Amino acid sequence: MSEDQERPGRYDVPPLPPALILAVVGLLCGFATVAGVWLGERGCERFRDTTNCGALGLPLLVLIVVVTMVLGGLALSRLAMPHPRLVPFLGVAFMVALVVAFLTGHLDSPWILAVVPVLTAITFLLANLVARLLERADA
């Protein structure tokens, strides 16, 4: 039995620096978040004739965040990264906290399309650092 058959669900990739993998997955999760919010706004606009989703806005945002965390976890686990569930959870949570704290008034600006993915890549790197520190504290 070959090594590929022993480890189903994992991709063999050339050895890349873990920081690069984390940054790219974070960047993709940031784009997924922006796309989810944009699609949510378009859906509300179609059904309510306004981009304001009203009472459905918060549950929709929570759903977008959870889907982004799950997608990030799947990507990191497929790439055999350590802490594939904790890093996306913390990375997306840190990104949401920073967006709410500092960028709430600028969410309709076009430059936010680039800021959120870059911010998510940075928070994934920060989340990996926190996960490693927690692992050392446990040992």
C-alpha cells in the first residue's frame, strides 16, 4: 500500500514554510468572509429591497463567520498543519474583533475588500503564535 493510500484526505505538497501556508489560508478566509457578506447583502437587497438585513443580519453574520472558520479548518487539516481547528477559530475571531473595533465606520469603502483579507492573514499568523504558546504552557 502506498503512502497516499494510507493517508486519505491529505494532499502531498512541496515543503512550504508554515507561515506562508497560514498567511495564504488566512487570505482566502478573508476573501470568503468578504464574499459571504457581499452575497448576504445582495440577498437582502433582492428580497427586502435594501442591503440592511434587519433582524436576520446578526444570524447571517454568525453563519458567515462559522462557515469561514470551518473552511479554514478544513484547508489547514488537509495541508497537515498543526492546530487546524484552533488557528482558524482564533484567526477569524481576532479579525472580526478588529473589524468591529476599528473599521465599523469604513465597511462601505472599496479598500475594505483588500484590508479584511490581509488582516485575516495577519490574524491567522497571530493565532498560530497563540496556539503554539498554549501548547508550550500545557507541556
